[in-house]
Amino acid sequence: MSTTAPVRPSAARERILETAFALFYAYGIRAVGVDRIIAESGVAKATFYKHFPSKDDLVVAYLDKVDGIWTGQLHEAAAAAGPDPADQLVGIFDALRSSCRREGYRGCAFINAAAESQPGTAVHDRTVAHKTAVLSWVHELAEHAGAREPGALARALTLLLDGGLASGSLDASPEAPDAAKASARALVDVATRTDIAN
């Protein structure tokens, strides 16, 4: 049995990624060049390219990091709503509330990245993969909740979630996440009612 410890990412790679994370989210991917990331992370150019042969490689790594954080927040919010899958579908929107009220919030990093990338590129494909994974998970919850049309409910809820993320960036309205959650509750209640004929 192997006792080999997992390889930890190098400190330089983590520093580059942390710097890119902050800059890409605050200013946009196109607006931030590799030279600025190198300068602000304090690494040599050769060190940067050793870890990230191209800017796209760094952007995908940034999106991987965002994915881990946001997906974790969604799952935590669902779990905090209790064991009922219908309540979990609504509880997801508590992650929206905490995210939109965070200092420096600038919308969904994946929607932002998709707007700045071309279809068919590694960056655009990564944004699509994230949204597809979230939709699949919500679809699974909808099935467990007994929704008559789990695919339609999942699509409606993820559209509502994306709309809430966008609204939080556009108008910074503190009521938007609560309105989205109330709408989610109405959608889930209708979709899982047992007194409606098929």
C-alpha cells in the first residue's frame, strides 16, 4: 500500500494563481496582462511560463479555483437547508445572498469569462462545463424532490440563479437575492405539488 503524500502545488504557482484570481475578477480577463500578473506576484517570467505556458492555461486554472469555491458554497447552502431536497433547492439561493453582498462583488466569474472568450476555446469550454455541472446537480435534486418535470425545474432555477448573480453586479440591490429565493420557493412548490394532474 502506497503511503506517498499528495504533491503540493509550488508556492510560486499558488502566488501566481492568487494574484490572477484577484486581478481577473476585479478587472476582467482581457484587461489584465501576463506582465502585470508576473510583476504583482513577484515571480520571474521563466517561473510563470514554467507553471502556465499560456495565459489561457492560467485563466482555466483561475476558473477551476472559482469553481471549487462557488460549487462548495452552493452545496453548503443546500445542506444547511436540511434533508428535504425541495428545501435544498430553495436553500441554494442563500449562497446567492452571501455572494452578492460580499465586498468587491462583480458578478459571476463564469458569465464574465464567457463574455470575454470565444466559443470553442479552452476558457469558454471551462465556463460551459461549470454551468453544465451545476445544472446536472440541480436536476438531480429536483428528481429527488419529486418534481414532475425535473429538467424544466432545474433549468428554471439555474436561470434564476444566474439572473440573481447578474443582478447583484448590475444594481447591487440587497433585495435581489431574497426575491430570487422567494421565486425559487414558488417554482419548487408548484413543480412538486401532488394535487396537480399530470
